[in-house]
Amino acid sequence: MKEHIVSSFDEELQKITARISEMGGLAEEELSMALEAVRLRDGALARKVIESDDRLDMMDARLEHDAIQMLALRQPVASDLREIVAALKVSSTLERIGDLAKNIAKRTQVLNEGQPLRVTGSILRMGKLTQTLFAEVLDAYTSRNTSMAVSVWKRDVEVDEMYNSIFRELTTYMMEDPRVISLCSQLLFVAKNLERIGDHATFISEMTYYVVEGEQLGDDRPKGDPLAAFIED
Amino acid sequence: MKEHIVSSFDEELQKITARISEMGGLAEEELSMALEAVRLRDGALARKVIESDDRLDMMDARLEHDAIQMLALRQPVASDLREIVAALKVSSTLERIGDLAKNIAKRTQVLNEGQPLRVTGSILRMGKLTQTLFAEVLDAYTSRNTSMAVSVWKRDVEVDEMYNSIFRELTTYMMEDPRVISLCSQLLFVAKNLERIGDHATFISEMTYYVVEGEQLGDDRPKGDPLAAFIED
């Protein structure tokens, strides 16, 4: 017997939403493992992050494919169209967060070749904050909670400020002890990656707001000053 | 009199293609100005880059909007669908290249506060190579020239190798003269930004190949070793 399945637009949308949640969970797990790998100087854990990132890449590619099919075949308008556009963008944002976590894991492998550095503690605190904001914005997106989304959007300034402070801490440390320059350069990039994850989290805030309100959240997100001039890449 | 315009799919596609070319030109110009700002220590030119990047952001947003409308209303299939998907992705890639050029320009402003550094010469050579590959891949995309696209895709390894060499040069320089650590950290990010522009150029190669051949270019792009482990973020 041949099966003939016709699913409704809402069913398809629910599936996409469920996949975004799954991807969010994977990205969170990658970030958490990457930071643990830094903390424990655990090369095996770092390799696990690097390997598991493939799955997120594939899920993003599949979601993109399906979302574009939905756009082409269902011709959604208004809030349905916004849902799909947001899903497409959040998916690729999660894929990029996974890439950044993977990059942190890769740098761990070089960090393990040298002595433990005291600034690692600051990096891990910054990591903790980034994880918190990322978890909150995933909740906000899933539950369509705009006030929670706006709160994350505003609080990203704290990540920026921690980044600026770590930048200064690292350069000071390098000046005091030139032997740690090469390792500290790796930590500089780890901090930068976390700061970018924070930026991506604010983008998910913006997408949450866009889905619910049908308009942009605005351009005036608070940013850490004055080194913050460098955060937007 | 009310005007009623019904344009064909091909006409709409041509307009989108023309806009991608214009965006490519803008991104090239931004990169060129940003590198000139580094070379000449020209803060006014750097500000010009920062201001002009808004235009690229707006063009990307508009193109995305129009491409999604086309997907929803025209229901394209096969090569028409690939054309639109590629345009969407190339547009957002160009927007990101503009962001990276803007970030280079922003760092110029900090670099100008300190003494000129000798490693700037290496950065500018890396910038030149990045510009060349970016210009070639834009040509390849516009003319649907897959062999040119594949050539850029392969040659990005040269950018990666220059990045690795600059990374070593910068850390050595910082060890020799701790007073330049803060400035060299800025140059480290400038080099990293150029390396990421090279990666984005290879993505445009992949999109060119995808539009023409209908399949992916593959996963085995040559990469500079062993620091290349850090290039993929």
C-alpha cells in the first residue's frame, strides 16, 4: 500500500520549530563542552566538540533546504512568512555559534601545550555569562517571550565589558611576561569568540522580537565603551 | 493613471544579479579603503569606510526581502531556485565582508594612536592577496566561471599561510618589544579579519559552483597547516 502524506503548514512549522530547539540544545552543549575543555585542559573533550559540530552543520543545511521548500510551495504571508524567515536565520546563527565553540575547542589543544595561565579564570567567567545569556535567548525564542529577548539584548553589554577588561588583562599579562605572549594570543581569540557568541545571542533576541511584533528591535543596542568599537565583526 | 507592472521571472533575476554585482563592488571598495587607511594611517578614510558600510547592510536586507518574495510568489525550481538561494547567500556573505572591512577600519583608529609598526607591511601584502582573490571570485560568480571559482577556492590556502606567518611574526615582535603588545594585538585581529574575508571568498566560489553544476564543491579545500586548525570561525 502506498502511503500518501499531506501535512499541514502548521505541522511543518512545528517540525521546524522543534528542530531549531534541538539545534539550540546542541549548540549549548558544544559551548559548554568547549569551556569545560578549556577549564580542565582536556584535549579529548576538545576533540569531541570538534567532531560533534558536523551534526549542527548538517541540521542547518537540512533546515535551510526545508524552509526554502516551504517558502516556495506554501507561499506564506505575514506572521507565517516571518516564522520561516526567522527560523532560517536563527538556524544559521546557531550553526555559527557552533563554529565559534569549535574554534574555542581547537585553541584548547594549543593552550594545553603550555603552562596554565591565570587569566583563564576571567575567560571562564565570561564564558559563564555568555552561556547564561545564550540559554535565556533560546528560551525567549522558543516561548516567543519578547521581554526576555529584550533583556538579553540589553545585557549583552556585560559580555562586551568583560571582553574589554580581558583584553586589557591579557595585554598587561603579556607585557609582564613575554613568554606567555603566544598562549595569551590564543586566549585573546577565545575571548573574542565568546564576545561574538554574545552578539549572535542578541541577534536571536532580534529575531524573537521580529516574529512576535513584526518589526525590528532597533539599532541602539547598548554596547561596552570605548573598545566596543571593535566588537562588531 | 495607475501603472501596472508585471515583470518576468528572468527580469527580476537579472535585477537581483545586477544588485549582487553592485554590492560586490561596494565591498571591494570598502576593503580597498580600509587597507589604504591602515597603510596611510588615515583616520578620515577609516571613518569613511565605517559610514559607507551602512549602505551594504541595507542592500543586503533589501535583497533578502526581494529574494524571499520571489521564492514565495514564483515557486522557482531547479536552476532558478539555485540562482535565488545563491543570491541570498552571496548577498549576506558580501555584507559580512563589509563588516570585516569596517572592523579593520575601526582598528586603524587605535593603530594611529601609536607608533608605525614594521609588521604592517606583511599585513598589507596579505591584504593585497585577499583583494585579488576577492576580485577574482566576484568575476567568477558574475560570469558563472567555475574554473576561475575553483582556482580561488584552492588558492585561499595562500591567505591562510600568510596569516600563520603573520601570527608568528607578530608574537615574535611582541616578545622582542613588550611596548608594542597592545598595538600588535590590534594587528592580530586585522590579519584574522583578512583571513576570514578569504574564507568568505571561497564560499562565493562554492556558490558559483553550486549555481552552475547543481552540486556542492566538496569538503576538501586545501588549508594552511598546522595553525590552520584555527581558521574556521
